[in-house]
Amino acid sequence: MSFGDEHDDAFGADSGAGGTGQTRTRLPESTADTYSGGRRPLRGSRSLVTVVGVVVLLIAAIAFANRGDGSDDATGAGGKGGAAAEPTAATGVKPVKGEAGGIPTGYAKDEQGAQSAAANYAVALVSADILKTDLRREIVRRLFVSAKVAELQAKLDQAYNKDFLDRVGLDADGNAAAGMTYVSRTAPVGTKVTEYTDTTATVEVWCTGVFGTAGVSSTNPVTNDWFTMTLKLQWVDGDWRVESFSQKDGPAPVNADRTASDADEIAKAVEQYGGFTYAR
């Protein structure tokens, strides 16, 4: 179950509001002449010099290879003036200055700030809290531009109605039955800016996540999903806010051959492992 599978039932994909190889180094076997006894090898000092020279050259070659092109003027992901950042490395300035209601706030007014905002907002929009009326309205109020708050609240209230909550095994307040734990946790895998101006940005956030109800008698077991959220952002009152968002399935990798954990293990994992503030 994912945001795309169930959350889109009421308002669609577009919210409108929006074995392993190894390399080994083998030591050379002894080449000593077994018939030479204790005879000292000829030109031992010259051989030693040769070996030392080879080692020095190897070290220099490795250092040169690791150095790259020596450029120090990269501007990070999406930057205009230098090489792109490493795709797995966080880059740039400190991502946020604070938080409000558990949601990171205070992003930089640049492409990296927009990517950080979009990643954290995607997590909030597909969280378990979004199914609880009061928390949902607080999330919407904090994330969206003021002109879109009322419209989106109405759409999300309609989307997460009693019929929807019944299907996922939750009561009218978005709570799981006794002995059950509702799971909805998203992990951004990467971000990409597709449009950017001084006051607007469109950011795609590639996500994976776990969704469902953990419990012995659950009819909606926890599964994983892959999807991409597109968020259109505006710079308002010194921070990035969401104008609209949409979602599509994938890109999804081939599922690994793993034994599924039982419901109790999943529930404990959700309770014991905290989330992250995502940054670019």
C-alpha cells in the first residue's frame, strides 16, 4: 500500500493542489635458488632501489587517480558553475535552521534548499499523521502557501474519509485497532530540480517506503513501494512552501529475495527507529 495506491483513490495521482566479485592481491612466492645455500644475491642494493622506486610510483599513481580533476569550484547538485555533486553525498549549506510541528523549516533560497524542502515535505505528506484530521490540517497549514490551504484541506478530508479509513483498518480518528500498528513511512532516495527561478521551483523526489497495518490479524499487511513525487514550490515569507504536488509510480527495482519480517518485528521497528531530516 502506498500513497499512490490508496491516497490517490479519492483525488488521483495529481492532487490538483498540488555472487559478488572480489579482487585480491596475491603475494609472490619465494624465487630463492634452493641450490644456492646461503649465497648472497648479486646486486642486492640495486634490487632494493628498484623495488622502492616501483612502490613510490604506485603510490603517486593512486594519489593522482583519487584526486580527480582537481577542481574546487563545484557548486553542488544543479549548480551552474562547476562539476555536479556526488549523487550520494549531501552538499552545500546547513539544510535547515529549525523546525515547526516536527517538520523542518528554514531552507536556503537556492536549488539545494528547494530540494531539501521537497524531500522533507514528501515525508510529511505520506506519513501516518496525514490520516489524522487535526494533524493533517496542521501539516497542510505549515507546508502549503496560504492561498492553497483551504482547497487542499477539503480535498484531503474527502480523500481520507471513513470509507478509506475502514479499508486500511483505521477508526474515524485515523488510529489502528488494539494490537495493531499503522505504518506509513517514506524515505527519499534522491531529488532533482526540473525548473527553478528566484521565487519558484519544481522538484521531483524519488521515494521508497513501507505502508500498511502491522498485526497478527491484519488484512492490510505492511508492504514496500517506490514512487516519485513532484512538488511545485514557492518562496514565501522567507521559506519554501508547496503550491501543488503530484505523484507517479516508480522507478522501482527488482525485489530482493528476502524473508519478510513478522508483524511484531515491523511494528517495533517503526516505534524504535526514528526518521531523518533530509538534505541536499
